[in-house]
Amino acid sequence: MRFIHMADIHLGVAPDKGKPWAQKRSEEIESTFYRLLKEAGRQGVDLVLIAGDMFHRPPLKRELKELNYRLESIAPAQVVIMAGNHDYMGENSNYRDFSWADNVHFFRREQMDTILIESLNTWVYGLSYEHREIREPLYDQVRPFGRPGYHILLAHGGDEKHIPIQKKALAVAGFDYVALGHIHKPEVISDKMAYAGALEPIDRLDMGAHGYIYGEITERGTRIQFCPAASREYRELILESDTDMTSGEMEQWLEQQIHIEGEKNLYNVILKGYRDTDIVYNLDKMSRIGNVVSIKDETLPWFDVEKLYNENPDNLIGLFIKKVYQMPMDEDRRERILSYGLQAMYHGRGGRNQ
């Protein structure tokens, strides 16, 4: 039996609001999901597991109808869905009375239940969120019952507010596979248990590759692999400054690195190293280069500390340098304190930037 395990699709989300690419990202997330469904149907996948947060918020009726049409189109592939903490089933949720296609199976309550898919000789265990938060460890005691067939647990959670999970215990609970959702970073915990991660990254902290889990269950056991599928990635881009680099040079370097790393990707930029005390990098201008999501300047103003001390042994600057070197701390912290402190004193005495 071949399956695809997805989670945290978040249809309807618009990442990076205010950025030029925000609306396009919303469309890409939907497009990636539908493209993967179509491919699953074409490849003859037997089972599609969606481990919560199909939508970024409780869905509208028309959104469910569109989803149902897409899922029905991949029959005879069977689909099992649960509601997560984002698209939870509140009292007036459209999930509650929705009529799904014959090949679509949905967990309709916040209590452990089982769905038997006879054509696949497979039991799927799971539940749906009826609240935004569930603090009880609802998966701790669930175990497959001793009936013939394959046994799969569909689960959403893993933190304090969303069904805490003891991963080591769950991995040996006896299921042929445990399909996890909620944590957006993909993680293969064992050959029988994995977080698929968000299909597409939806937040600037969702860095790295994203996609889905492809698996096969046979009498010999379970085999799984992570398959990248996202249209683009969030990446961290660290640029090391030196004391000769101007703001214009830094902007040009950022453009070059984005071109090398991939212009379609989205970047969290961090500036490090040392800069001339007269230089201030134009972060607002740099934030408009390529797909820069965030930019942080951690550069330090550079001073020849030994020379400054020798020139100012008896005044405030010299006393400050001496005091910092007498304090017990690691070298990195000492350099930062000296740089920022001397910068303040330097400009306070009428430095070149004034």
C-alpha cells in the first residue's frame, strides 16, 4: 500500500503581508497542494493522509466544495483528513455537516476514532480539533487493536497547548505508521513515524526544504522518505562586513548573493562582522532588494582598542577599556561591549560623524 502524508497546508494563508509577493505566495501554496494531489492520482497512490490544518482558519462552505471536488478527482485513491488547531471544528464549523465524496474520510469529533478503509485493508486512527487548544495528551494511550490489516495513526500536535506528544513512546506503540502534523519543520523520527512539516513554508521562520512524506507499507514493513515539493524556501543569508565596506558595497553584495542562492527564495538577512565607525548600512534600502523578508544589522563598529587605550590612559575612554578587560566574560561579549561603548563615547566627544 502506497501513501502520501501531508500536513499544515494552510489554504487561505497570505504569508509576509505587506510584501510585494504576499498574494502570489497564497496562490503558490494552493497550487502546490493541487499539483501534488494531481500527481498522486496519476501515480496511482492508494492513500493520502492530511494531518491537520488543511486551512489556515475554519473553512467556508465554498472552500470545502472546491477541496472535495479536487479530492474526488483522484479516486480511487482514498483520502483521510482531520481538523487541526487552525481550522478547528467550532460549534458552527462548516466541517460538521459537510457531505464528502465517497473516497474522502473525515474525523468528525474530538475523541479518538477509527476509520476502516476496506479496499486497502487499513485502519486509520485519529480525531479532529474542536477547540483552538487541546492541552491533554490524547495520543498517549492509543494503541492499534489486534485486527488484521495495516494500522495508521493520524495525529496533530506536539507542544504544550496542542496535544503534547511523547515521541519515543508513540514510535513504539505498534502502528505501521504515525503521520504527524502541526510542527512545520519536517522530521523523520523513525521508519514508522514522521512530521511531514508544512507542505509550503508559511512563515519566515519556516526555513529549509518543505514537502511531504512518501511511504510504502508491505508485509515486510514500512519505508518512508521525505520529498521536497515547495515552490520556494525561506533561507538565512549571513553577510560578513569588513571595515572597508561601504553601504553601497554591502547592497551590491546582497544582490549578488541573492542571485547565487536563488532569486525566487525568501531571505532573512543578517549582517555581521565589523564596519568603519563612519558607516551606517541603509537597512531600509537593503530590505527592498530581492525577496528580503527581514534584515538585521549585528555589525560592530571597529576600534583599535590598544591604540585608543595608549592615547587615553587617564580619561574616561581609557578607564572604560581597562574596566571591561578586568570583568570576567567571554571574548565575544567583551568585543561587543567595547565596540558599542566606544562608539557612544567616540561620538559624544565630537567624532567624525558629527
